[in-house]
Amino acid sequence: MRIDQAYTDNGDGLVLAVSLELAAAKWKVALHDGRREKPAVHTVAQPQAAARLQEVLDLIEAHKQKWLLPADVRIAVSYEAGQDAFWICRALQTRHIACYVVDPASIPVERQKRRAKTDRLDAIKLVVNLRAWLRGERDRMHVVHMPSPQDEASRHLIRDRGQLQKEVLQHRDRMRKLLVTLGCWDEVGHRHFADRLAREEVKCHDGAPLPPEVRERLLRECERLSLAQKQLAALETTRQASLPAPARQRCDDLARLKGIGEVGASRLVLELFWRGFSNRRQVGACTGLVPQPYDSGESQVDQGISKQGNRRVRALLIEMAWCWLRFQPDSALTRWFNERTQGTGPNRRARRIAIVAIARRLAIALWRYLKDGVIPEGAELKST
């Protein structure tokens, strides 16, 4: 999250605020210039993306004329982050219209047991919050930091690799479970298994041939497994070469540390360190590994971590933290972990709680390492 865009008026402070409540079939558009009691709300439902966006622009121009706004009036548009990602924001920015993508969870809502919620009400609330945010009330909403098109596209390299790897494991697991039902314990991961299956050399527990239906299903699974393996191998060949030079350099720097592999470094750079951070608190908040206390009156409860931000990064950092303890035993982070868990004995819950703190501290240490070249205290580099 990032909220560093500053509000500057055009002399008289007049701003035409526009909010978009996005849905697949239609968009709700709310417009407010601050000089009337209620915003104007319209619905656009063009079937094509370009036509729907153009209808929004036409609405903006129509209300500029209807409300007698200056031709150079400042226009600010906002919408919630979701499946539409950032294409709307980029399209508006090319037309010199300020656009802000908002974290939906940051918008305050009423706390009644039952509250009215419609797309119209959401669009109105969003445009009201946008005007307040432009006046400097930064607690009304949080604006998401938008990646560059290259940074956003590069993520698909590592995400596609993870999906292909998952599909390979799923195919093998399904094949193994099918064979177990017939008492066949053959190793499905062997490269010659498909050939043996085609020659009908895979048998049941009593030496009988596999049922034709099971055999045909296994053959189809083998074909899908072979395709996923070929795609994964091709992606591995081109992945490193396809990365932009700055990202490749950051991956190489991270991979120099013991306990961090090439794939883990690439995932961390493409998912987290594609953007800049101003301080360690921003790093912790972006990973969602910061504690969320509940302290009200006599009630003091630890609610656990916030779990905001990218869940892939959070899971990756937990895995990296365990690897760090193993391969960096003399580092300050490992010593910190051992000091707080050495008296817990077989209490695994205490270790799982402590590893979350290690993951947060590791993310901050790696950010400082990439930003300032400061090697984490006590950490060792791989021998070249």
C-alpha cells in the first residue's frame, strides 16, 4: 500500500471526483463536484471494455457541461482493487486523468448488525471517501501502489511455474491413488511408467491386468502429465533469460545468500521487491506478518498477524525462514529464534509463532540487503 500522492487544487479547490463500482455486467459511476448535496449516479453496461470506458468518459464530459465546470477542472477517479487490476487506471492516466486504485479492506463501513449494501451505495461511499482523501483525510482509504506493466507481466513467469509444478504433482498423486485401489504399488514418477502402462506391463496385486477403464484413464493422465512436464521444462529454460535486467540482478544478489535458492529468490523479487519501500514498517505491513493487537478497556487480545498483502509472499517467507534457520545457524536471526524457543521443549506451537517473527525480520533484512547492500548480521554467502 502507498498513499504518497499529494492533493493540489487548481486555484479554487474545485475537483470533479468520480468513483467506479465495477462488476462484470455493469459499472456504477458516481460523480460529485462538492457543490451539491448528493452525487450523481449512473449505470454503464456496454458489452466491450473500450466502449464501457468511453461511456464513463462521456459521462464526465456531460456533467462538466451540466454543472458549468471549467474545461480544465481537475478530475480524480477511484475504484476498488479487484479482478480488473490496473488496466482502467492506466487507460485513464494516458488521458491525463488522475486515477487511484483503492484497497477495499481499508474503506470504513458502518458496524450495525444489518446494513444496506448495494452497488449504488458503494459507489456513493467511494466517491465521498475520495473527496475526503483528496482533502488530506488519509484514513478514509488506502491507495494501492500500481506496478509498471513490465513488473506486472513478469509475475506470470514465476506464478505459471508454480501452477505447472502443482499440476505435475496432482497428476502423479491421482495416478498413484488409482493404482493403490488395485493393490499396485508401482512408482508412477518413473520416466518409463507410461511405456510400461502402454505395453500392459502394469499389473494388479495378483498379477491380473488392469481393468480397461482404469488403464485408459491412466493413459490420459500420463498424456496430461507429459504435457505439463514439457511446459515446465521449457519455462525453466527461458525463465531467467526473460527477466528484466534489474530484476535479474536482484535475484542473483539474493541467491548469493545461503538458504535462499534461485527459484525462491525469483519469486521474492517478482512478488515483493519489484517496488520500493520507505521504511521497515512498510515492508512488514506489505507482507501481512505484523501483529494486530486488540486493546480496549480491560480487554487485551492478540489477534495474530494481519494477513494483508500478497499471500504468496507470506507463505514463501515462512518457508524461507525455516531454511534460514537450517543453513544460517550463526546468523543473528537464528540466535534470536533459538533463545526464545530453547525452553519450550516439544511445544511446536511456540516454534510456529516464533517463525512468523523470523519471517518478518528476514523480509526486512533482505530489503536492507538489496537496498543498501547490508548483509544480514552473521549471515554467510555461498562459496563461488
